[in-house]
Amino acid sequence: MRILGIDPGSTVTGFGIVEYARSHLTLVVAGVIRPGRARTLPERLGIIGDGLRDLLREHCPQAVSIERVFQHANVHSALVLAHIRGALMLEVVRAGVTLHEYTALQVKKALVGNGHADKDQVRSMVVRLLKVREIPAPHDVSDALAVAICHAHSSESLGRRGGS
Amino acid sequence: MRILGIDPGSTVTGFGIVEYARSHLTLVVAGVIRPGRARTLPERLGIIGDGLRDLLREHCPQAVSIERVFQHANVHSALVLAHIRGALMLEVVRAGVTLHEYTALQVKKALVGNGHADKDQVRSMVVRLLKVREIPAPHDVSDALAVAICHAHSSESLGRRGGS
């Protein structure tokens, strides 16, 4: 199964695609979509939406995994992020790909076994699980790969329990 | 100038297109996109996004006007609404149409002259300005037409002041 993980953000949106087969994870591609700070929100949504559309067309993932964000220290930031998530979700639905959401707690627990793990711990575990030398900064890339891996593990354990 | 006004909502999204020429307003079309409550948020975004795409293609407005919502009594509702706005904004940007945002206060002031006007007063003024017999319930339709008319008035006054 090919899974695209997304870490949405208004200035940097991380993405990472992993291939998951017989409990083995392989990195396909990872990077960032960077619309820049100077643009208006609609312009940034256009760039992020087009970036995701290109990824979906080129790599044809069977599932998209994204962090569920329904709370945030800063209400304005949470609302901007929700606009970006809305645009991303529209693209995913249009592509006919199933969308899965996980909280930050679920992602950290699935990868590190500890819901309070920091971003460096998450990145280290992503490096280990994908057997790559390193994941470049910023954390948006490792966070995107982490939510993809979280879905891989979650779908495997669902499979074992006889779920879908 | 042809203006599409949108009143976004997760269960009902109102829309209204007006033609504005030489200080005269004409109703082109108005109605609602109703994705229903039963669906998931991504499914609803898909239905609303497709509905807007069809409207943009069929009626080719020169401008889209939408209510700016960055505060809400209920944070969860505000976040759901922000997802919908994000999906709508992506469609508008994709269509190459300019997007204009107005607060509820600006819309009410522009139409009724009073920022604390209620929805019935707004609807009555929409009926008067468009010279139609009535605007059917729900309020989503009159609210969408109101934000379109607000942009018509705003662009006219900008034009008078020599703005764009």
C-alpha cells in the first residue's frame, strides 16, 4: 500500500510518501510545498492545492493520512490551518483517495510509544523505520512521514483484527 | 460586473449571483448547495467544491464575495466553517476569479446601514434592491446575495474615489 502523509501549514506543508508491504516500509518521496509568507491566503491555498494535485497524479497513493487538528494555542493560526486542511481535503476527495486522520497523540504513540515525544524523537524514529540515513530539516517532512507511517501501522493492526 | 456571493455552511451553503451595471442590480441566479448532515467533512467539501466549480463555469462571474469569519461563538463550528471556506477559496483561485471578503458588520452596514441588523432586515433589503417579489427561505440565500451586493456597492464607491 502506498500512503501519502501530509503535515499542513500555511507557509510550509510537508509531505511524505511511503510504500508499505509485508510489514516493510520504504520511502518513495518526501519534501515540502512552500507557498511563502508574502501571498494572500487564497493564493497560498492555490499553490498548496496544486502541489497536492500533482503529487496525487504522479504517485497515485492508495491512502492519504493527515494530522487531525481541532485545537490550537492560537485560534487565528488554527483557523488558517483549517482553511488549508479544507483545500487539501477537497483535492483528496476529488482524486477518489481515502483520507485518514490521526491526532498528534496517536502519531507519537504509534511511532515512539509515547504521546509526549518531541519532534526530534519522532524524526529519529522515522529515520530508523524507513532505514534512511537522515530526513532533512524542517520537521514538516518528518512529521508528514510520521503520519503516513502511523496509518501504515494502524491499517496493519486493523487488518489483523479483521477490520478494513 | 457579475458577482457571485457565497454564504458558506457545512450543511447548507447559500449562493447568489447578481449583475451590477450603472448602479443597477439584477438577480441572475440564487440557491443552495446542500451536502447533508450525514456525510463526512471531506465528502461535504467535495460536494460544495463541485457545486461552486459548476457555478463558476456556468455563470462566469468576474468577482466572488464571501463573508470573512474569523470569530465564532463555537470554536468547533468555526473550524469546520474554515475548512469549507478553504475548499471554496481553492476553487475560486483555480478559476482565476478575484475573491473579496467582507465581515458580517460590513455587509449589514452596506445593505441596511446598521451593523446590528438581523437576518430578516437583510433579506427585506435584498428583496428591495433586487426588485424581486421574495427571496425564499432559508436565510443562506439572502445572506449570499447580501455579500454579493455589498461587493457591488463597495466596488462602486471605490470606483468613485478613483480606486480599483
